[in-house]
Amino acid sequence: MKLDACGALLREHDPERFGICLLADPAARPKLLTLYALNLELARAPLASAEPLIAEMRLQWWVERLQAIGAGQVPSHELLTPLAEAWGARAAAFAALAEPRRRDCLREPHDGPEAVAEYVRGTAVPLALFAAEAISGEVGGGGFTPPHSRGIFDHERSADVIAAQVEGVGLAQWLAALPALQGMDLGLWDASPEVLGQIATLARERLAVARAGRRLVPRRLAPVLFAGAGVQPTLAAAPQGIEALAEARPSEFRRRWALMRLGLTHRWWI
């Protein structure tokens, strides 16, 4: 999978992150394209089989290949080869992106809003830190240290702002995906409108923290913090139930407009 193939994969299955790659500095695109393509594969690996053991084996395969890259072994693989070329041994750290996905192999619903928030925090924040590293060119916390770590950020508090934004957006995106997740036993034990409203409230609280601290975040990291067009409609629909979430998807026009607005203004907060 060359870079153009990585782009095609993202354009089809993760169009908003594909847009992020286009808005970022061209020098960062090889790292971003391969990172986001890997994240997509890690997210899909546990869903390839309904058998937990087989799903776990598929996910572990990716972990072991990443560890091999860290040891200097560049595999002949459509995605892992360009990933190794873009990131070098640093790609071994991406194994941390797979760890939160192990629970998906078990096909067990989440037990309430806090469990969903923990899952989103584990999957979304490390990815954002690696993406910020790709843009800034400085090594940061990645997926294996707390979001407060220094490195890619000028101040410790800016990492907290990024974490808050990514958690808020991630909760909204999880809610948007809930109609599909519920059918795969990856949603909630209790998917009542009240619980969905509580998750939406958590998302709004984290987004408010990010908005208040927006001046702490370097302008060049705006693409990493892109909220997308669907966050506000999703959060408004959540207290009305799963059926309302299924109808809250933004149009393609709104998606494109949100990306264009970010490119023109660098305003990522909502």
C-alpha cells in the first residue's frame, strides 16, 4: 500500500482524517497517512471475526509486526512498508494504539458513560499525540505516557487541552457510530436516552475545557483537533435516543464545508 493507496483507503473509510492529511503540512503527510491507515486497520482487526480468540490473534499480528519494525525489520507489506519508511523504529510505539482495542475482541458492551469515556480516551488521545508529533516533528507522549507529558507541546497545559478536545470529539463520534456498534455488541448494556444524554454531557464538558484553553495550542496543530461537522448534531440528538442518532449524520456538503472552514480559519474549537 503506497501513500496514494493509503489515501484512497482513508478517503473511503475515514474521510475526515483524510481531510486532515490534506490540510496538514505536506512534509507531514507521509506520517499522517500511514498512521491513520494503521489506526483504521487496528480498529477493523477485532471485527474481522466473531470468535474472540481469532479476533485477538488478528490484532496481535499487527502488534508483532510493529515490534519487528522497532527492531529494524522492515516487512514487505502494503501498509507496514510505507509506515516503516515514514516513521522508522518509532513505529514500534504504535503498538499502544492496539491495546484499547483488545476489549473489542470480546464483543462486550460498555457498562455506562464512564466506561465509554475511558475507552475513547484510550483510543483517541494516543492517536492525536502521534499525529501531533508527525506535524510538529518533535517526539511527544505518544500512546504510552499520560497526555500531560512534555515534548511536542510548549507547555504541559496544552497537552491537557488537546486531550480534552480529542476526548470530546471522540465521545461524539462514538455516539454517532452507536447505531452500528449496538448491533455488534460493542455499544452499551443500557442504551437509554438518559444514558446517551449523559455521554453527550461528558463530551460537551471536555469540549468546553478545550475551548477555554485554545490559546495554549500551537496553530500548526489545528488539523489534529478538527471536530468535524457531525459533533454538534450528534450531541443534540443523543438525548432523543439511538434512532435520532442514526438520523443526525451531516451531509457531504456540511462535511466539506467544515474542512474548508478549518483550512481558512484554523478554528478547531466549538
